[in-house]
Amino acid sequence: MGKTTTSRDWTQIYAIYGIDQWQTLLFLLFHALLFTILSILYLIYFDAMGAFFESLFSVTGVTLPGGAARFAAGFTGSVTAISAVCLFFAAANFFYSAVPLHHDMALRMVSAVSDWSTVKHALDLGCGRGILLNAVATQLKKEGSSGRVVGLDRNKTTTLKTLRTAKIEGVGEYVTCREGDVRSLPFGDNYFDVVVSGVFVHTVGKEYGKRTVEAAAERTRVVGEVVRVLKPGGVGVVWDLLHVPEYVRRLQELKMEDIRVSKRVTAFMVSSHIVSFRKPSQHIVGSGEVRLEWRC
Ligand SMILES: C[S@@+](CC[C@H](N)C(=O)[O-])C[C@H]1O[C@@H](n2cnc3c(N)ncnc32)[C@H](O)[C@@H]1O
């Protein structure tokens, strides 16, 4: 494991990067508050709710044992309160995953590459605002490397924001950004020493529906693209949600070496793993075709 920068205060990370998909956080918080208010109203007007359920039962003509209406009011009130707690928990987990955990995982990914001193070209796929990208750039800077990292994102506005965050982190000279689609990377074969990607690949192909064969095919295509642009001997490190076993299968099919999968980490309320691998120095591309490493 290589040495990396240490973890830092989440307020600093938030101040620089903000939060991706803040609408999701707002949605969760709004509903958590709504359910909290409903639970309090249930408590305050419990007798009135009991009477309401009683009148509801009598309208439907159902004859229930005494106290059933109060039980129904208590039950719905409890469900409302539990929903509020769950929604607050989901919002907290979302925030934690998007800010401090994201930063920690970026550092873990960087440390999955054993030797950064020889890295000249690194690539971050779906770089977003650059938490991972800047962690890589910071590592290159620490090594006094002449290496550079390219952040690829399909959104031009995002790439401009990313360049700003790189400047704030003091690694602007190590970072370039490029607009493009990860499904067809605008780079030649065997170019990068390291390719990384954080909480991104699972989003590819989601327009087909997350669990569809088409979406799986798109994600598989991305794994293929990562392998294609890696130099023989190069290292890939991907942190992603849900579909990591699928990537591992594809990497095995592509005959990658040293495939490692981290322990499960809960992020965004689902399971996530870091998978790292090395492209063999002699990579067999097609039947009978062997690409030799050009570096000596
Ligand atoms: C969740 S963010 C990634 C966060 C980033 N890895 C980090 O560490 O901060 C996902 C990013 O992927 C980009 N993206 C989505 N689909 C893409 C595609 N097909 N090709 C390239 N970038 C894409 C989005 O614009 C978004 O900025």
C-alpha cells in the first residue's frame, strides 16, 4: 500500500466540493420533517385521531372490539414516527456517504496503487467535482511526480467546477479535465498507468433501468474501456455500488491479474466495494493476439 494524505475534517471537504445530488438530500430532509410534524400532531391530537378512526370504521359498517380505533390511531402514529426516524437516518447516511466517506474512500483508492512514483498518466472516469481526482493529484504532488491526472466527465459545467476545486486544493497544475462519454473513451489503447473511478460506473446505462440487461451491457462496456486504455502493467481501481461482482466477472473474463475486492462498505444505504486489478504485462487482446509491454 502506498502512503496517502490523511483524512480531514468534513466541513473542509463540504466547503470545497459541496454535495452531488443535493436534491436527494433535500427530498429526504423535507419528508423527514413532514413525518416528524405528523407524528407530533398524532401525539397532540391522539384522542381526536381515535375518534376519527372510530367514525371511519362505523362508516364502513365494520364492527370492531372496543379500543380498536385507539389501537389503529396508535399504530399509524407509530408508523409515522418510525418513518420520520428512518428518513432522518437516510438523510444522514446520504450526507456522510457524499462527503466524509467519499473522501476517505478516495484516499483508500489512492493507497491501492503501490507505486505512484512511476505514474505519468492517470485517468479518473466520471470525475464529478473531483474528490477522487484531487486525491490522485495530491498524491502525484507528494511524490514530486511529473505525472498528470485527467478527469473525464460528460458535463462541461462539471469539468469547469472540477478545475476550480483542483486550484483550491493546490493541485491545479496536476489536473486536466476532458469532456467525453465513458462508454467510448476519447483515448488510445494502452495509454494510462492508472485508471480510477468513484461511485460512478453504476450510473452508466441507467436510462435503460438499473436492473436491465441493456444497463448491465453498458457497465460491462465501461469495464472493457478501462482495460483498453490501461497500459500493460497498469492498475485500475474502481469504487462502486451494487454491481461490483459483475465487474469482477468481466475483469476475470478479460484475464486481468491481481483482482482484489475490499470488504463491504455501506454507502448511500447500499453495499459498496473497491475493486483493484492489474492489466497483465503481456495482455492477450483477441484470440492469438498478444500485446507486449512497450516500456522496458
Ligand atoms: C457521482 S459523480 C462522480 C463523483 C466523482 N467520482 C468524485 O469522486 O467526486 C458522477 C459524474 O459522472 C458524470 N457522468 C455521468 N454519466 C457519464 C458518462 N456516460 N460519461 C462520462 N461522465 C458521466 C456525471 O456528469 C457526474 O459528474
